[in-house]
Amino acid sequence: MRADIFSYRYAKEILQHPDHGDAWSEIEGFLAEAPIFIYPNKSKKNPRLDIVQQVMNTYFDRRLGVDLGWDYHPLATRIADSGLTADFRKDFGGLIVQA
């Protein structure tokens, strides 16, 4: 899969720093290997929508949550009783990456 990378709050620069190369390599690697599930004309309202997001989500769940050992739907904040969750989180030796 070809991915366009947008650096939110300098995340790309932090992940590409030599101290965090393992995190960047893992993220870049699983994205590069991701298949794209296309179903032409899946949306009658918008013909440009042809990627089956549910299947993509299942791929990410499997690769990140099972194969690569990321935490699955962890709490996203330390605010008590917020209930806010992320999709995935992993600690790369002190650098915590959350998606």
C-alpha cells in the first residue's frame, strides 16, 4: 500500500530520530505490507468510495494487535473515568506511540 505521511505535531521527525528507528521501521513496514481491499461501486452515493474500510480495520487489528504486540484499545488518557480509548499503543523503550 502507498501511504501519504502527514506529520502531526512533529511525530514523523520524532519517530525518524536515530534513537527511535525501531518504532519508525515497524510502522513503515506494516503500512507498506498492507493490502488494499477494493470493491468498485460499493457506494451508490459516492462512486469514489471503493475501499472496504472494515476489512482494512481487520488487517490493522491483526497485524498490530496480534503479530506486532501493540496494546488493543487502551485508555488514551490518564484522566479518571474519561473512557477515551485509542485504537493501539506500544512502548518502544520509553517512546510510547499511540494511534
